[in-house]
Amino acid sequence: MRYLDSHFENPHFIENVLGRYISMLENRTSVYFEAEDLILLAEYFSGRENWERMAEVIDFGLKLHPDNIDLLLYKCQALIADQKEDDAARLLDTIPDANDFEVLLMRGKLAILQDMEYKAQEAFEQLYLQEETLTTLLAIVTTCIDCEEEVLARHWLESALEQYPDHREVLEVAADFDMTFGSEKDVRQKLQQLIDEYPYDIHYWIQMAESYCESGLYEKARETLEFALAIDEKSPRVLHLMGNCCMDMDDLPSAVVCFQRLEQTDADKTLAWLSLSHCHFLLQAYAPCIDYCTRLLQEKSLYMNKDEKAILHYRRGMSLMREDRMDEAQQEVELGRKTGSDFWGLDLMAGSLSLVTDPLPSARENAIRQIFKGVHRSKNRREALITALMTLFEGCAYPEAAILFERLELQGGDLLPVWYYLMAFCYFKLDNQRKFRRCLLKLSTEAPQLLAEDGLQLLDNPKFRNAVLAILQELKPDNPAANEEEAADPSD
């Protein structure tokens, strides 16, 4: 879920438009809405990437206002989102005013999506002949950027830059163009120009921070967002971005603080609760994770798309499993499937539950296959690897755990010492002495407390304890063999 424009943070919209609409759905009644309010609702759900709800709003709106051009155009947008460009084109042809500004703009957009750029150019040229204004030029450029059509976007942007070289809105759209097609250096150069001229416009600071995040410069992004918070310390968009930046830096405690501030300041709690459920899940704070997931599914279900609901069932189900509430966790698998989402975590959760609850060899094999399917579909995301690794370890699937751990190491980034502790146990069980020793060597320098007497009792395995102590004796500085010990490459 991404953050929306500031007018959707307005309490009037949240209470009197969005709130009324959700209440209508909950009570299964019919309420009259002005066309303008329905368009706002469609924009809101579009921004949330909740295409089903957006289409539902438009269909409801067209029953009330069947000839409203803006609603018909949003119906076209809903069809495009559903990859039904031909149906959208046919609907567009039914609109009586073929020369309407937005109709011509939509005609150009459809032509781009249908790989007919020459028809798009014809529509845009007709539009510009009708209204030779800066607004028209920027609308065309923005449409092309949204469709990722670089050639046409560049053509119309160059025209805008030629006629209005120092205009603020032209520089803004030029930055958007560079963000989509150009280099981050070009983006930041234009944004810095805007910041120098309009230092109290928070949106430029936000865009600059987003540019730094795109380049992986998270510390720079955080510094930039601190300036943005100095302008508006309660900006939901800034707090959300700051929290995400902290998560990208693996600073989960700071992310929680940001999202808690977002929870306090944002009238719509959906995004704050989603973010907090994610942070607590990653922190293995399962009780608050379950609490936030439950709140969202009970109070905000109608606000979310099917993928967001599936993610919540996954987080709640895995958290329930970690708390040994297996029957409840199994229900989450079924509820997640009912959303209609193909979210990868549902496969991982189903396999995880089967692995730890069904001891039959055939069931274990199927469970491990399902876990790996989830990891593969996640494209080896760090979160999926860590979650699957924990499950495989708990299920004593040591060979498979070793495979995922080595994938995780190859991704780079810091790993908590506890993972090397657990994997030392895996390699011990697999009788892989070289990798067992490598994990212990890393722990002896980075987390020696885990190899002390209290740490070695965590797994309650005397043979493991004795093997560790024997290796530690060899690694002592006064032992000649210690000088020859080297850490092996994880890909070996």
C-alpha cells in the first residue's frame, strides 16, 4: 500500500465521504453521493491499489449519474487496471463529447497501452490544438510518464521546457520524468533547484528523500526527512516514509516509533496498523502483531485489497503458530485462501504448519516443497528466507535449512548472531565439520556470550555442547591450530 495525496488525509473526506461509504457497505444500505465525492472515492481506492473496490465505486456511481463523463472515464481506468483495454476503448467511444479534454487524454493513454503510439500522438496533437496551454502540455507529459512511454514523454516535455524553461510546474514534471527514465543525479539536481527556491514546500523534501531511497542512500534520506518534519512534524506521508526508511536500514525499533507517531496523527489508521503489524512480525513480537492484524481485519477489511488481507492472515497465522496455537493458525491458511490472493506467504504458511504438525514422511516432503515454493515465488525475499529458515529449523529439516541459510548469506547484509548459533547446530547435526567450525569462529568474535555456558544450554543438547567446547578449545590463541583457522566461503 502506498501513501496518498494530502487531500485524502483531510478529516472531512475520511469522515463524511469515505466513512459514509464504508458505513453504507457495512449496513448494506444505499446512500446518495454527489458525483464529485464518488470520483474522490475512486481516486482513493485507486491510490490504495484496491482495484476491486475502485470498480465497485464507479459502478455504483454510474447508477446514480449514468452520463457523468468523469465517472465514465474512471470506468475506463478500472477496465484498464483489469487489463481490458479493448473494453475500455469501446466504452470511450460511447461518450458523446469526443473532443472533451479528458476523453482525448484517455484516448492517447489507451493507444499507448495498445502499442499504437502514432494514434496516441494524434490524440495529443488534437488536444493541444484545442488548448495550447501549459496545463495541456503537462497533462500529456504526465500521461506518457504514467504509461512509461519515454519517447512521447520526452517530445512533449521538451516542448514545455522550450516555452516555459523556468516554470515551477515544468521543473516538477521534469523531475518526475527523470525519476522514471533518467538518472537519480538528474532528479536530485532538479529537486534541489526547487528546494532552493521553495524551501518550505514539504513535497520537494519528500521527493528528494524518495530519490535517495531509490539509490539505497537511506542515511541521506533520513536526514532529508528530518528537514521535512521540521516543516510539518505531523505529516503522515513523511512519518510513513521515515518508518520505511528505518526498516530498509534494519532499524526496526526506530521504525516502530515512526509508525506509532503515524498512528497518533493519521485519521485513517489503516497504513499505520499495516506497518506496525509488519514491524512486530519481523521483531518476532507476536502478541502485538496478532493484535494489529486482528484490528485491521475486523475494522478495516473494506478499506484493503485482497493482497493486503492475505498478508495479514499470513502474519497472524505465522504468529499464532509461533505461539503454539496451531488450530487457530490453520484457520488463517483457509481464510487467506478465501481472499483470492496468490500471495506467496500463504504457501509458506501452509507448508510450515504441515511440517510442524504432521510427522508422516510423505507429509514432511510435501510441506518442505510447499515452503520452498513460497520462498521461490517471493523471489528469495529476505523476510521469506528468514521465516522459512526458522520453520525448517523448528521442524528439524536441517539439510533444507542449510540451503536457505546459504542463500540468505549470499544476499549480503548483516545477520543476527543467533542465526549463526542455530546454523552451527544444523551443521553439527549434518556432520559438516568445516561449516560448523566456521559458524563457531564467527560467534567467538561477534557474540561470545552465545558460546558461554548459559548460551550453550539454549538448545539443551549435551552432544552439541560438548562438540562446541571441543572446537573452542582448539580455537584458543595458545593453540597452534587456531592460527590456521579460516572462515570458509558460504557458497562452498
